[in-house]
Amino acid sequence: MKVLNKHTDYAVRALIALGMKPGSRISAKTLSEEQGIPYQFLRRILQELIRNGLVSSKEGAGGGVALARDPDEIRVRDVIEIFQGSVQVSECMFRKQLCSNRANCVLRHEIMRIERMVNDEFAKVTVGKLIADLKRVEEARAGVQVQE
């Protein structure tokens, strides 16, 4: 079972990379190369992020893409919902037909509880938090390298 698809994963990676360079614009080509995301795939992702107001774009000299909002305001849950809808553990469907046991299914109630928990947890994680976590990891790695 996959909770995050490739679109969402790449979108979060792109948002983190943009957030690591506040106040500057990055070309989609540079972002693609730095993050190892196929260029055409990244362009489609960026278009969706622009359409949803998370990224801004400017053409021409000094152009590129940048975060349109504060990274602490961009929740991972928002990104998931843009690219794949809300997190669902089960569709309660069989061959595109609603399950006949759906109304009385005790498992369905537990699944719905778990889905709410997962969505609530993803709502707590922001791009800003992920950037701070990444900076801590990089600082710790740099500290280990200096000691060697």
C-alpha cells in the first residue's frame, strides 16, 4: 500500500528545495537537476503547485519558480490532497460497486478512524518543519565530517 505517490513525493521535494533558498527564484531545469526529478514531470508538478497557490512563477531574466507562501503554512496534507485526494486506506468497493456490507461493517469504522489520524498527522507536518529537519541533519553531518 502506498500512502504517497510519486507526484506527491516530487512535489514535496521541490517545495523543500525552494524553501531552502528563500527569496530567490530557481529555474525548473536547475530544480530538476538538483532534485533528480525528470524535467517534464517536474514542470507538470510545478504547474499544479502554481495553480494551487503554493508556488509562483516569473518568466524572463531573473525568472524561475519560488514559494508563494511561507513554508510553515504549507502542510504536507495540502500537497497530498492536490495530487491524490485525501488519504484513503480502503475504498469500500468491489469491482466499482459499493460493498453490500458497508453500512454494518465494523472494520470500515476503524479504517475511517485510522484515515482521520493519518490525515491529522500529515496536517501537522509543514514544509517549514521538513526544511528545519533537513538543516539539522545537514548540520549534524557537517559536524561529524569536521571531527574526522
